[in-house]
Amino acid sequence: MEGAVKGKPDITALVIDAGARGADMHVCGPEGFQVQIQKCAIQARVLDRLHMDSFATPDRPVEMRGIPESGSFNVTFAQSGVTAAWHPADGALLNFAEAKRLVLPAYCRAGLCQTCECAVLEESIFALTASLTAKLGYALICAAVPGSDIKIDC
């Protein structure tokens, strides 16, 4: 094929090129590959355009941490203006939002990981898994609970 280059692609060059073109980057793959891409995106200063889809093999399941015992916390969903009291029995923030009849841009259950990422505008979030990570200042609400009264941008 004309213009084809034989061999493995240069990951750094691909990330830099995508960043220079202003493209969003959607990456799916094992942890080592994602770490490599994330380092390149940080170096190229395009981390804000990187969207990663984590997956686990059957022999390496994602382990969820237990929800810490706490009282209730007020959760404000900034885009709808809805504020409601969250209790540990409500589970992850995505489940809580859906129980409040909020429709959020989250396609986690359809296999599109990290589409539920929301900016944390005020206070703290507790991640229920260490294997799925959100960008600094964001939370994956399918696997997070409030650590205090919070306001999230979703």
C-alpha cells in the first residue's frame, strides 16, 4: 500500500501529531499501553483531549473497594441544578443520579468506559477502584461516592 510504513507505530509521534491537529484521542487497551499513552499526552500537553477505556481480562477482574461508612452528604449536579441527599446505601454516584431520574452522559454499562467522567467542582470524591482513574479534578461517577457534600459538573 502506498505511503504505508512497516513496523510498529511511534506512539509518541502519533500523540504529538493528534495534539497538533487538535484531535481528541480515544484509547483502549491494557494498563501498560495506557500508561505509555498517558505519559506521551502529558509530555505533549494534550492530556485534556485523552479519553481512555480501561478493560480487565477475565483473570484480572476489577476490584471495587467498599463504600466507607459515613453519614449522608448533599450532592449537587451542576448542569441540572438538582441537589439531593446521598446515603451509603445509594451506592455509586451514577446509580444515585439515575435513581433521581437524571440522565447523564454515561455509557459505562454499554462498554464505553470513562464516559461518565465529571468535573468535581467542590469538595471531595472517594474512588471505589484503583484500576480506573480519572483526570485530576474529575471523577468516574460509576465508581465513586462523595466524601463530603459535593458539587459535580454533570
